[in-house]
Amino acid sequence: MKSIEEKIWDLVSGLASPKEQEELVALIKTQSAYRKVYDEIKRLHSDLSSVALEEPSMAFERNVMREIETLPIPGRFPMVDQRIIRGIAGFFIVAILSLLVALFIQLDWTSSAVSFEMPELNWDTRLNKPLLYAFLFADAILGLLFLDKLIRNRLS
């Protein structure tokens, strides 16, 4: 439910429906409380309507844009100090080197050398002709796509 002030503001500003306008006009004529609030709001409304709106200066947009240009671009991170990057890289290098040193210390250097030989694979049983042709066909298609992209990038 609206208060007296809200109803009268609607009447003064022209937002009230015709039915509400008739009821409020009747209440203003008959009741002194409504009449007093109506006079205050009507006076305030006329004072507010006589005040001229302020406009920004002619160079306002230029000044605002100049201020915006000095602000950092959102989504871009400022450059990280190189000392921080070197410190992190140094930590990882020291960690990897310490692991390698620990590995070499734990190795048994006195044992005899072990020969490593690759097992023999029979390619005829592992790779049949349709599989080989499918592989070569896929490679040819990928190669042509890569060549197309390369040529399009050079032309544009």
C-alpha cells in the first residue's frame, strides 16, 4: 500500500491513473492532511522543474578517454619481474640436479656391464598391407591440409 506522499507524487508527476486522480483530488479538497502534503510536494516539484540541468564541459569526453587510456587493460597481466622467474627456474634446476646426484650415488658402479639388445620383430605379422595403406592415406591427407594452410597464410 502506498503512503500519502507516494500517491500525491504520482498525481503531481502524472503517473496516477484517472481513477486515482479523481480520488486524490477529492481527498485533497476534503482533508487538510492531504492538502498540506499536496502543497509541499507541488512546491518542491515546481522548484525541481525550474532548476536547469548541468551539462559536462565540451572536453569532458576527451578528458575521460585520456584517463581511461592510462588505466591498465583488463585481462592483461603486467610483466613479472625477471628475478622471480629466475628464482623459480633455479629452484627446479637445483631440485632436478639433486635428484640426479642422489640417483648416481645409489647406483652400483661395481657390477658387470649388461648388454641391451632389442628383440627381433617380425614386421610381416605385425603390419598388413591394408593397415599400411590406411596409414599412408591419412598421412597424405594431413600433409595436404598442412600445405593448404601454409599456402593460405603466405598469400594473406
